Amino acid sequence: MKILVTGGAGFIGSAVVRHAVRAGHAVVNLDALTYAANLENVRPVANSPHYAFEHADIRDRAALDAILARHAPDAILHLAAESHVDRSIDGPGDFIATNVTGTFNLLETARAYWTRAGRPEGFRFHHVSTDEVYGSLGPEGKFTEDTPYAPNSPYSASKAASDHLVRAWHETYGLPVVISNCSNNYGPYHFPEKLIPVVILKALAGQPIPVYGAGENVRDWLYVEDHADALLTVLTRGAVGRSYNIGGENERRNIDLVRTICAILDEKRPAARSHAAQITFVADRPGHDLRYAIDPTRIRTELGWRPSVTVEEGLARTVQWYLDNEAWWRPLLDRQGVGQRLGVGT
């Protein structure tokens, strides 16, 4: 297939680009190259004849029309989004503009392109979303595809809105869509403002490792390479109009995850004292959801997919990748907001 990937220079998007090119697909990477994007993420496949890059913003409808006309993709895999919850608290406008209006633009461009092409049956618009749209769980239960939406942050509200737009374009206009909602991703090339790279890099620098609240919040962790494989599975085999929850089947409290990373670093990069001694509890994020957990029954039973990497294996791989790739992450520490406490709600 020829796949147009939006946000392909970001963390998850670049994993999809690398995975798709290696699987033999032609990939057009459309990215606005905002602060969290990095073309170094796709360097391993950038010289492939199956790879092309388009520098464009999904808020620019004319640019989207031109790119689809030029490349004539068989499918669109839409990952472009503002994604950091803390930044959404401080500046929600960017999240509305990109995640909501940008998705609207892409849907309209896709609908016009699909209609002009004679509505080919094999065309797919795959919208990639998050489990955060469902809100917060208590100690028990898991999110299913039928869980009512209850977003609690500007970020999750913007993603919920985009999910609803995609469903509406399918129901109203017949656009062939699939939707996936994933749990927390981690792995190589993770931008250093998210929890796991923050822990690794603060530990290596000998700085306090910040943990929100008491670290009791629970997340289901999904290795990004597994997620990329799942996304291509949903794109190529998912039923039109269907949504699929993609989980890592690896629930962990934040504090336990942080201590695991510290233990891995104690082994791989020992210091005078355990890295866990650097853990510092800080004021919690406003509206911090207690627990996310995904029930992956649908994708497992209908598409035969499940994750291949446990969180212990994935964390060991991730820590080693950061140890081996300082030339990648070091320049990113100078980007706006990285290393600062954001989203305090003031």
C-alpha cells in the first residue's frame, strides 16, 4: 500500500513509518515539525525509495489537498496531534487548533479525495487516539470500546472531539474509517518531556526525579514498536466503522515504574547510591486521572493481535537505547519547555 502518515516525525508516528517501510509499504510522512518532532526519528528509513517527506501542517487545508493529489495514497494513518497533557493545561488553544480543527481539515480533504477517486472500497482513514478519552477508572475495571467518553484534560477533550468527528464523517458521508485508542506508549525516540524519558534523563544527570502526588496513578504501558505493529494491523485488517482498543497488558503504578527504571540504571550505569534516592514527590497535576486500563479483547479476538513485549523487557530496551543514543536526546533538552514543570494550572 501507499500510506500517508500524519505526524510521522513524532514518537509514535515515526515508529509507524519505520515499521511500514520495512514491511514494504510506500510511506508519505506529513509533519509540521513542531517542537516535539524530529526527522532523526526516521533516519533509519529516510533513504528508502519507499519513503517520502512532506513538510505541512494539518491546519492548512490547501496543503493537504495538494499532497493527497500529488501522492494518491491508498490509506491515511492520522497520528498528528498535540499530545502532552501538561502543555494542554497551560495552552489549550494549540490542542483545539491541531487536534480538532486539523482533524476536521484532514477528514474533508480525505472525503474530497476519496470521492474524486470513485470511492475505492479499499481506502481507509485510520484515526489514532488515546484511552484518555474515557476518563479515569477506579481500582477495578477496564476500558472497552463501548466505555462512555469522559475526558478530564484539555488534551483528552480535544482527542475525544476528534474521535467524534471521525465517527460522524463515517456515519454521515460514508468515509471508510477505523479508530484505535491506545494506552501509554514508551520506547526509543520518546520525546524527553514524558514520564519514562524524564526519569531516565534526570537519573543520569543526578537530578531529582519528579513523581506527581504519591505516585499511585496507574497506567497500562505499551511498547511503541508493538503499537506500530498493531496500528498497521488495524489499518489493513480492521472492519470499517469499527474502533479498537490497543493495550500493553502491563499495568503499573507510576512509583513502581519509576523504581523499576532506577533499578535498571543501577545495574547498567551504577552511581555512588541507588538512583531511587533521587525520587522526589511533587504537587500533583490538576485533574490527574487515577487509573487507565484497557480491555484488549476485541483486537485480540477479531484481529489476532496482542503485545509481544512485557514492561520489564521494554523498559530494559528503552533504558539501553537512551544510554546508547545521547547524541539524539541531548539537543532536545534545549527545546522550549523541556525539563521545566508545566501544567500547574495557575
